[in-house]
Amino acid sequence: MPGIAAYSTLHAAGADNLASWQAISTGRTGLKRNALPWCSLPTWIGEVLPVNDLCLPAELEAWDCRTHRLAWLALRCADLQRATGRLVGRYGASRIGVILGTSTAGIRSTEIAYEHWHAHGQWPAGFDYRRTHSLDALCRFSAGLLGLQGPMLTISTACSSSAKVFVMAQRWIDSGLIDAALVGGVDSLCLSTLQGFNALQLLSSEICRPFDAARSGISIGEAAGFVLLDREPAAINLLGGGESSDAWHMSTPHPQGLGAQAAMRQALQAARLGPADIGYLNAHGTATLANDRAEAAATRAVFGPDAVPISSTKGVTGHTLGAAGVTEAIVVIQTLEQQRLPPSTNLREVEPALGLDVILEPRRAGLQHAMSNSFGFGGTNCSLVFGRAR
């Protein structure tokens, strides 16, 4: 039962932990109409504006890309750095693992490099794929910043990437491989995902409205999030996680959410809890027709109709893809800390057939346990359960 030693979150609606919680808990969206100079799609996005003009320190210049700028901002969190220093002093740097998730890594840097190649017939000077785009670059960059020397792993399973990192870290800690782990994920806005989701006809021209009767698709965002897990319990703990792979379709979930059901049931079993023990569910809730209906069917099957308060916070952050798992896990951690349930932002009218207790306004709650869902392409599903110490 790893304890939450510290965390740091960063997205379009909040530049730090406090600002994030203020936006999430009140339902204040960070989404805006797309005005990116390098993408003309008529959609809404969750852009982290400080990233655009950020310059990394000179010694990190070779690592510069949009993804690492996001990571650098989040890793500067004083609480996270202090807690990391304490654990390094207690266990040693080689006993702290680094497990991070991403879907596209630093692909925006390669998109820019290709644009230069097409215009000039050569790669831009200083382009370093190994340090900016490769999947392992995020782990090496983050570990270097914090002085961590334990085993490292990058997980890339689309939108469940940075939820699965928690399960892997718990396995490593339980096996004795490590004593603590930095887990998290980062994804940035890029043409590949914006154009890709648009080609799949999943990108909405309106602001996303998870669970709304008139929802029309996703709004893509960018984010960075990190959680420091300690083998010793804390005030908030990771109680367990469940994973499944239903492989129903490349981009569409099983209509009854069979894989989602399996992940949620496994998470409950790992946490040694029953459905009635969960006081809040942070849904994957992307605002596509198929995803929300499948997740609703899975939720009803596991918990019963209207049995658990549920909301999607993607109306605040946008769908942050490979960073969604950790972004929403941190929402659940903050919900347990603050004893306040966040609403589903932008929602006008809940689709009646979903049969869910969707949170429309912030609620006070006596909350002991909560769950977070993250479901990726191809049915790579992950559910996490967190709980307060008794």
C-alpha cells in the first residue's frame, strides 16, 4: 500500500497544485478556442501558455522540447523536490524508480524538424531526436533533474499510459526492487494528435461536454503530472489498481465496457474493497458518444445505476491523453484531501439513458475511498483506487 509522499500537477486551468484544485473543484474550464499558429482546426484546446515562451536552463538546452518544458515546470514544485530529497536520503537514489507515461513523447519537436527539412532540405541544427522525442527521453530528463538513479520505464498505452504507471510502481515496490517511485506522465499539444483525432471524427468543434446529451467529441489538452510513491503508508495511499485489454476495436470501446468492468473489478479486488466502499469515481469521460455510453454501461454493471457519484474533469483540462491518468489520479488524491467532489464542467443536460449520478455542482462528502478510470485505444484499460488512512 504505497503512500502518496508528494505530487505536482500542471494543465491549462492550473499552473500548480493549488490553482489546479481551485479550477477543478469549482468547474472553471481552462479550454479555449484553438488559436495555435501551427494548427487551423476549428476546435477547443487546453493550452499551457507559459510553455510557449519558456527557455530551459542552458545546461538543459539539448533536451528542449514542448514536453520537457511541461515536465520542467511541474518538477519545480517545492513540495515534490523536498519529498524526493527526503526519500533519497532515506533509501538512496538507486532505490527510487522512475515510471512515466506518454502517448506521443516529444513528437512536436520532430514535427518542427520535418517542417524545416521540407523548407530547407536539411534537418535543423541541434535537432536531437534521442533527447527530445524518443520514449525514454522523458524518464531520463526527469530522473536527471531530481538526481534519481533507480530503474526507469516509459509506458505508452495511449490514454491509460500514466494510470498504468501506478500499478507498475506498486509491483516494483511489492517485489522489493525499489523502495519508492516517481510516477507520472506528460503529453503536449501536437499536430499528430490534433489531426489524428480529427481524422477519426472524434474532435469536437465545440467545448467538450462529458456525459451531456448533446456532446459531440473531445477537446485535446496538454499537461504534466508527477506523484512520489513511498513504500511507507501516508495520509493518502494507493490501495490498488486493475488493468485489462479488451482489444475490441482500434479506437472504439466495447459497447458494454467489458474491459472497463474488468479493470474496475480488479482494482476493487486489489484494494480489498466492494463497490459500496467507493464514494467518488473520476470517470475517463471523454465526451465522445461511444466512450461515455460504454463507460456508463460498465459503471452500472459494477456499481449499479446511480450508485456512485461520478464526474469527468476533462471539461476543465481537456483530454490530456498520455497525461490524463496521472492528472485525474491527482484530482482523486485532492478530492480525498479536501473532502469535496468536483463537478462535470460544461455539462448542460445529462443523457438520461446513461443511468449515472453525474455531479453537476460541487458537493461536500465524507470520503474514504475513490476511484479513477483511464481507458485507452485498443481497450488498454486501467482503474486506480486511492484511500485515506484510517
